[in-house]
Amino acid sequence: MNAIEIIILILATIISFVWFYGMRDSISKGKGVTNANANITFLCFLSIILIVILSISPYHLLWIFPLIFIVGMTLMVVPIFPFSLFNYGGKIMIRLAFLGLNIDEIKTNERRLKLLSEIIYKENLDEEGTKKAVERLKKEGKW
């Protein structure tokens, strides 16, 4: 492997871990993740692993990664049979993302997000109004 191939492999790994961290962060904040995000994360890691194990040129990642994003987003709209099998890998990635997270904290964050969303919708708040609403909820003990 030459230096450019190693750089491509390192960049692909960094992108995969950043995508995984984003998924994990979204879960911890109570927002959840879509199947498309989980599938994309799974396919990114799978492609890197297969390229290393099968000794295929990392240059293939230059077309595989964009294809992964296209397929992942397409699956969100049209769950076509052979590609829908990736949902199982996506479920594995979601379970891995949950490792070490505090479930009670996630549920609290979900409740807060739902409460704040309802208040923003009912009162038609802007950014400043939202900050004031959070402060009001903290004073009332509902936060």
C-alpha cells in the first residue's frame, strides 16, 4: 500500500467514526436515529473491513462511500428487497451506539425535547423565547 491509499483508508475510517459518533450523540440527546443513518454507518464500516481483509485497493472507497450514502438515503424512501437486508446491520450499529449510554438520561432528554417542542409550537417562540422557556421550566421544576 502506498501513502495515498493509507490516507484514503484513514480518512474513510475517520468519516465512519464521526458518523457513528453523530448517531450515538443523537441517541443520547433523545432524538433517535433513522434506519438510513444506521445503515450508512454499518455499510461504511463494512466496506473498510472488507477492503482491508480482501486486500482490495482503498481507491475503491472513492466510489463506494458516495454509493453508500445514495443507497442509504434511497432505502429511507423505497425499501427494496435485497438492500433492505442491510437493516439488520443497521440494527447492530444502533445496539453498539447504545453501549454505555444511560437509558434514564436518554428518556429524560426525550421528555424534555417533547415538552420544549410543544411549547415552541404552541407559543410560536424564536431562539430567545426558547431560552426563556427553558429557564421558566427550570424554575418550575419541570426540566
